[in-house]
Amino acid sequence: VEASVPEGQRAAWKKHSAREFKTKEEFENEAVRHIETTLARSLFNCDEAAAYAGTALAFRDRLVIEWNKTQQRQTFADQKRVYYLSLEFLMGRALDNAMLNVGLKDVAKEGLADLGFRMEDIISQERDAALGNGGLGRLAACFLDSLASLNYPAWGYALRYRYGIFKQEIVDGYQVEVPDYWLDFNPWEFPRHDVTVDINFYGSVSQYVDDDGKQRTVWDNGEIVTAVAYDAPIPGYGTTTTNNLRLWSSKASHGEFDFTKFNSGEYEQSVADQQRAETISAVLYPNDSLERGKELRLKQQYFWCAASLFDIVRRFKKSKKPWKDFANQVAIQLNDTHPTLAIPELQRILVDLEGLGWDEAWTIVQATFGYTNHTVLPEALEKWSVPLIQHLLPRHLQIIYEINSQFLQYVEKSFPKEKDILGRVSIIEESQPKMVRMAYLAVIGSHKVNGVAELHSDLIKTTIFKDFVKIYGPDKFTNVTNGITPRRWLHQANPKLSELIASKLGGYEYLRDLTLLHKLEAFVDDKDFRKDFQAIKYANKVRLAQYILEHNGVKVNPAALFDVQVKRIHEYKRQQLNIFGVIHRYLEIKAMSAEQKKKVQPRVSIFGGKAAPGYWMAKTVIHLVNQVGKVINADKEVGDLLKVVFLEDYNVSKAEIIVPGSDISEHISTAGTEASGTSNMKFVLNGGLVIGTCDGANIEITREVGEENIFLFGNLAEDVEDLREAHHKQGFELDPLLKRVFETIRSGTFGDAGQFSALVDSIVDHGDYYLVSDDFKSYIDTQNLIDQSYAKQEEWVTKTILSVARMGFFSSDRCIDEYAEMIWNIEPLKPETNGA
Ligand code: GL7
């Protein structure tokens, strides 16, 4: 029963209802009150951390007021909602975003100055919410920003990891992982101890006949773990719509700890169950594009899917609508295959718990789900062993088998002559042990499947899902090219550029409709504008140079060309190609006369990114970058012509400093391997250019900005397979320049060569799967072209301005509108449309 204030008393309530601050005075009032009473601090005991807390709590109050209204409004409006299921939301910091979205950052800045604090210092007190690995998690965070900004009724669902992605420390050039306990003080979350769901694991399945004589299945006698909801408000930009991100935390279902055991002296056992339960949401798996069927990971996935679906179904049931309306009220998007268990779980709820017939239920399931694929890399495609699922989720395994059997019957009927197709498309892989192919289950259980950039969406149709295109027809498969939120990735990260653009376009409307950027083209020859534009880039490079000096102790010249590659370290992303290129450049400089050196374009090579803790090759790359940096940075003959730095612990808040400070960024994956990439968009939007392969969203960036404004190189996706095959059959001739690089490494120039042998051998002896040698020459030539182009500063500035002007397509607002229209069939709900 929901408790509400009686009609007669509501006037009193409304009179005292919380008010939102608007002025500097009111802000100070709220901040100081929070510091004094919420934190129990005083005038004599207020450091920057406390000032951050006071500011955050003041803004939080504002968000909460709008959040409550939005949730009420959405409930009354009773229209279709979308639920975005993602195991990762890489949110970064919330305060700056909240201030900008609410539109009161300047007010707060002045208020803080009154109280003796600088805004930058206060903002940097906040820990990143790092509940994600990389692009996939950050995409989910950008989507939440767009969903709220566009007023879509939407919820995110994820896990409340106690430990997000680890903190990376570099010790003697090696990556060391340190736990990221980020929840010490998190003002942005609200524990909902009254919103809980009991989740079942293990147990057994039995049949019975219900009162209507129907055969029913029950799954019980398992182990129960309780999911507790933690909610975080997601404010939109330039709207009061404030959506909800719900994170589930796990705890033992039977209260605190076992007193009987405690009293009899079994102290450790008494808390063991509790710990076991809490382990489920304890830590984010730190693998990016790699799946390693661990039981705990499967438990996380089911725990989260089951809690979220229970919540969604509970909300739907309150409306008292018939089940056939479910998919008209609910759209669920599966962010990769991680939430695929939601498919058999919804089928189970409908059939076992609600008593619907199988077919009726299955129609609802398929109409509800959409699935986004984010990779074609074989090592990233999820498979779970049948015995593991049998053990942990016996009823779900039965349901998966039933789904599969009906699907295979359908395929058999449709393609009676094709014997092999059944084995190829079966959800169950006939291996030892048998495996459940989650991507196939996701395709079969959804009404739409999308890739994340045009090339990628084409590739999935011709490779991993080829048979499914034949079975379902091509319309089930579509493309939604990724995007980024311009609020965080321009307005917040690069306030000066954002202001300059606003001054030319007559305000900040372009942050709500990024296509308006095209109007900037008209200013490309405007001298003052060009000067300002250039000065902002320079200032951002100065800021980055200061950061490098502080954190790496390396002094770099802000006038040098800043060449940046920041992203997860992965062989397919080819940081090794970059560092081999740097070594090549070093060797060239070393061989030059003083006269020749004068013509060299000074450069700073900036690397950053985490390696999965178990990914040895990626860790070797980090080590090599650091060793190369150590040698080159100390080499007097090279001086400012080349510096190499590895920035520790790359994350969202650091990206906000790094991205605006780059001239060139590297997106150089082996063609056909990077599904989209999203940082490429961020760099260009901030006035940097791209060196890249014809891969992922690089291709669409080229289409938008023009070929003359991007530096493409390397083999094409369509040739990769043939090249790999040729490597194996005929072997291959190592590129001579790369050979020289390897000889230098082997000679011990960068320390004991044995440490890098796996990296070199993977190319020389093991087939060069990622085609580093094939693309090396083209990469080096293109880098030289970049030097020449950069030397013609006026041309360069023109390229960067035109590129910014042409980035409108890459707003995540455009993506969300596409999903809403093509996949979810949902409408926005504007605040004005309802008095709530
Ligand atoms: C990824 C892709 O690798 C990346 O190219 C894409 O931009 C991102 C968002 O769609 O998704 N797929 C994946 O498994 N991870 C990604 O970052 C981890």
C-alpha cells in the first residue's frame, strides 16, 4: 500500500515543499547549511573536501526536487518507458555536470569564491564513478545524458560495484593495480532500503498442476540473495527532466549475521554467508572486450537482470494493464550480451509466475527486447558452459533449450535442404562441455539488433550473424552509429571553446542541437575567430603540459605537436604500432645532422590507458612505452624534438583534460576490429585531427569532415582476412623500417630485450595477426604528412575549424533519437506538458 498525505493536508505540505536555490546568496545558504548540519563541520574546520560536499549536497537537493517531479510525471503520463540494461556506466564526476545541466555553475562559482574556494579545486575533489572499463561503459553514460536532455522516460539499470575499475599506478614502468573504493562519500546515490528483490540461485525445478488444471513449473529450494536498490538522479541539460539510474547492491537475505553460529564461537562462519552474498556486487570485472566464463560473473549478470526485471514487471503490474500491453509500455535495450539472461528470465516470469502460455509470452519477450552488439572479436563473444548454467540457473537452462528447440524447428522448416545450418545457428554449441552462445540467444529473443557504426553493422551481417540475416531477413538488423554528449565532451571539458562557439552562434542552443555547429563554417576565414580558436587550443595544451609536468616530471613544450593515444591497451587497438613508430622517429632524429634537425617538427607522444590485469601482452606494451620514454626524454641529442609520456590511470576526468589538449589523436586499430570508437569523436569535436585506419566510426568521421581533414592509412577491412591467410601460408617479409626498430629493441637500448620479446615475436614469429608490419610504412608516411601539414599552421587551423563545424552528426542525442524511433518506439515527455 502506498502511503500518501490525505487530500485535506496537502496544502500544508505544499507550503513547506522544498524550494530550489536560484541566486548566489541562496546557494551559499544551502552550501553552508549542509557543511554545518549535514557534515557537522564548522567555519574553522572546512577544507576543500567539505566545501565540495556542501556544494554537491546543495546541487543534489535541486536535482532531487526535479527528480521526484519527473518520476511522478512519468508515472501519471503512463506512456512507454525505455530501460537501458548495462553492466557498465562509466559516469565520471557528477558535480560539474550537475552544475552545467542545471545552469547554475557561475552562481556556484561566485558563491564559492565568497566562501574562499576556487571552483576548479572543489570540482577536483570528487572521485570518478568508474563503473566501467572503456567505450562501452562511457557510451552508456552519454546515453543517459541524452535520454534526460531529450526528455525521454528512461531508466538505467546496473550493479552498484563497491570497487569500480582499478586505479592504475605505474611503478618502475610497470602497471600496478590498486583497488578503487569509491563509495567513502558519494552524495549522488540514494539507498532505497525499501526497494529490495530476493534473487534465487541454484535449487531445483519441479512441476505441479495449478487450480485451473494447468501444468506449471516452479524453481525453488535455492540460495537467496537480496538485491537492494540505490538510485542516482540523472539531470538533463536545459530541461528539468531528471531520470533515474538504479544500481543493485547484494546482501544476505537473512539480515546481518548468524547469531547462533556467533554464540557458539564460530565467529568467522557467522559472517561468511553475509560476505558470500555481498561478493556478488563487490567488483567490476576489469576486462575490456574479453569474456572469461567465471561463475561469479554469471551470478552478477543474473542477479542484476532478475532484480531489474522484477522491478520493471512490478511497475507494469501497478498499471493493471493486460499482459498484451507489456511491450507497448516497456522497451528494454540490452547493452551487449551481458544482460541476455533477461530474455529467459522474462519468459520465466510470464510463463511460470504469471501463467501465460509459452507462445503468448514469447511474443511479448521478442517485442520487448532490443540488442546492441559492440564487437566482432571472437574472444569477446560471451559463451557460458551448459553445466554451469544447469547448476546455477536450472530453470533458465530448460527455457533456453525450449527457445532453441522451437527456433531450430522453424529454421529446419524454412531451410529443409541445408543440413549444416542447424548446427551453425543453434544456441547450444556442441563442444566439450556444451556452451550457450549468448549472442545468438540475444538475436533470437530481440526484435531488433544493431551495430554501433556503419562498417560494424555491415560486418555483423556478413560474419557473426550471417545465418540470422538469412533466417529473419535483413530488416531485423540495423545500424545506430555511436555518439557522445556535447555537454560533457565540449561544454564541460572545454568551456572556453564552448563559449567561443556560443558567441558566434548566438548562444548555447547548439549544445541541444549539435548540427547547428555547421554555422561555424561561415567563420572559418574570420581572423579574430581563428586567433581565438587557436589561442584556446594553445591554452588547453598549456594546461595539459602542466599536468604532464606535475604527474610525470617531464617538461614538454606546448608549441610542439601533441600526439595522443588514450584508450584501453589492447593488441587490436595497436598501441604497439604507435610506440614502434615513436622508436622509428627517434632513430631518424639520432641520425640527423644539426642542420637537418632544425627542420624536424617537435612532438610529444602521449599515451594512456589501462591493461586488463591478466593481459600480459598489453602490460608489456605499457612497459615498453615507459622504457622508451625514459631513454628518449633523457637524450640530450633529441631534446624537445621528441618527448614520450605515459599518463597514469587514464579515466573520464583525466580525459576531460587530455582531449582538449591534443593536436592529433590515434585511432589505429586493425581494420575491421574496432566496432566504432567514440573518443575519436571527442578529439575532433575539440579541435584535434585524427590519424586512423578505415575502421569503425573513423569512416563516418571522414564522410562528415571530408577526406582532406583526416589522416587515414593502412589496409582495408576487406583485405585483412586474405593478408592473415597469406602470412600463414607464405610467411611475410618484415617491413625494413620495422625490422630496424626491432633490432634496436633487441640491442637493449630500452632495457633488457627479453622483457619485450613476446611483443616482437608475436609479429616476427607468430603471424602478425594485427598486421602491424603490413601497415607500418603507411603509418610512418602518414605521420610525416602530419608533420608537414602541421607546419602550415594556417591550413591546419582551417582543417580543425571545419572539422569541428562538421561534427554535428556525432551527438549522442542523434543516436538516442534513432533508437527511440527505430527500436524503442517511445516518445519524449516534456516537463511543460503536465503540471506534476
Ligand atoms: C566496444 C567497442 O570496442 C568500441 O569500438 C565501441 O565504441 C564501444 C561502444 O559501442 O563498444 N565494444 C566492447 O566490447 N567494448 C567497447 O568499448 C569494451
